[in-house]
Amino acid sequence: MTFINYASREINCKIVYYGPGLCGKTTNLQYIYDTTAPTAKGKLISLATETDRTLFFDFMPLELGTVRGFKTRFHLYTVPGQVFYDASRKLILKGVDGVVFVADSQEERMDANIESLYNLEENLSANGYDLLKIPYVLQLNKRDLSNIIPPDEMVAELRRKDEPVHEAVASTGTGVFDTLKSVAKQVLTELRKS
Amino acid sequence: MTDAPIIMHEEQFQQLRHILNKLRLDSFSRVVFLVDKNGQQIAAQGDIGDLDTTSLASLAAGNVAATGGMARLIGEKEFPTLSHEGERESIHICIIGRVLLVVVFDDRSSLGLIKLRVKQASRDLSAVFDEIARLAEQRKGSEESLFAEITDDDIDSLFN
């Protein structure tokens, strides 16, 4: 849910990175955090387990610049990917303005991608959203590994509408900002429509 | 259904700041701020210093969301207030409709006093948020959105 403050001339939007466990959601955020100028970002908060698995969410605020005199702030969140944290995933989607689905390109993770995508649709619906109507991007991550599925096969299985698809290697940053730009553009375009 | 965006205008923003400031003084608290339930900070007053209110806002919303989830599991609608007491600093959170009132205080105040003052401020804050909702409804369709003028170039320029 966008928050528009005319008094301080700010637009605040919420973007959520979704996907199966270990697909690279936190790595996306970490790369954005590491490569953004200190003035444009806040702290990266990670609520993680002792073994560095996301327990509740990761969060970082990012300021992209000014549009028509309004500062645009994006609040980036990840969800915990492990199946049993479903209640937390549902909570984090509340008030979302745009979603990035991070798919793991490894052959053995395809079932997990499909299950997580169904889970995203269900949890969006539980919050009153429709995946077909909200700003949405599909990222095919881990394209540097050897046991990966060709992009067209992944797209055939995972693409839900005409959403932009980006190939990525989040650990080195490939495709990370293209993905963010893609979803942020859709969120701002949606704002224009409303 | 999802909530409509919160659209804040100058007059209501100043009213909120005034209520928060009064609450801070009356309750002898350190910082008082308002956050929407999705974690976005709406307004803050007090001795903020190097306190990271953006992160605090996000975590307060996560905290309320998680305890709200627990409440529903045991058959409650929500837990309307939450308090966390530390050795020196404490936090009190109160749910007011779709927003959270977060008060950070130390041993210059007490939880009892905070709760009393928060209760009084809640009524005033509710009235302002009712007015914000009423204005949003009234202006719906009658006012050309400022953002309708945003061009593709404006959006592209953010990423260059």
C-alpha cells in the first residue's frame, strides 16, 4: 500500500522478494545494499536463524531519487522461503505494492519453485490481491550453475502473465538491478494510473 | 479487500505532529512515532538523534503482525497493545485502526503513565485519521492525481 505524504513530499512503496528456500532472495537484497551509496539506503535488517536462514524477513529502505518533486522510497522485504514459515510469509505480503519472484534455476529445485509460486498466489489472495493484477517480475536466479534448466522451459512453467523475466546471478549482481528497476517501474506506473 | 493508500496533506500532518509532541511531553517519553501497519513511518517526534526510526518502524509493524497472528490462533482478534521493557529503554506499541503508535521511553517515565497518556492521544489521533479517510473519499475522482502527469522519462530518470 503506497503512502503518499504531501507534507514531506515523499512516496513510500513496499516491494517483496518471494521464492523457495535458498533461491537467493536475501542475496538480492544484500547485493543491492552492498552496492548502493550510503546516502540512498538505510540499514539492512535481517531476522535470521543462527545458520543464516531467514526467520521472519530482511528489510532495507532504498531511496531512488525524485519524481515530480516527490522523493521515492522503496521498502524492500524478503520472506522466509522455508515451507513451514508460511504464516510469516502471509504477514509480510500485507500492503505490498510489487512482488519479485526469485526462481532457483537448478533442475532439482523446479518443484520447489512451482510450489512456492502457488503459495504466493494463495497468500496474495488471502491478503486481497491478485497476482495477475499487481506489479510483478520473474527472476531466474543462479544462471551460473551447471545443472540449470533452459530459460524458455522455466518461463513456460513459471510465467503467469506477461511479466518481465530477468536472468540473474544474485551473488555477483548480474540482473539484480534490472529486476529491481523492472518492478519499481511497474509500481510507479500503477501509481500514475490510480 | 486491500486498504486504500494513505494520502497525507499538510494540515493533517501538522495535526498529527502536534498530538505526538503533546503526548511526548505529557508522558515524559523519549520518542513517539506513528507507523502504518505495513511498516512505513508516518510521523515522528522527540529526541530521535541517531535512532534508526525507519528500521524501528518496520520491526514494530513486524512485531504487531506476528503477535496479531498468534492472537488469531488462540481466538483473539488482535492484541491491541504491546510493551517491551528493557533495563534502561522500553517500548510501548498501541494499535489505532490501521496505524501503530510507538512510544520509546526510559526511567524518566513509567508504563502506567505511558498507557494513560497514549489512551488520551489515541482518541485525538483516531479523529485525524477519520478526517484523512473522509478527505480521501471526498477527493476521489474530483481531483486530478498529481501522479497522472508522471511520464516514462520521469520514471526512467530514477535509474540512470
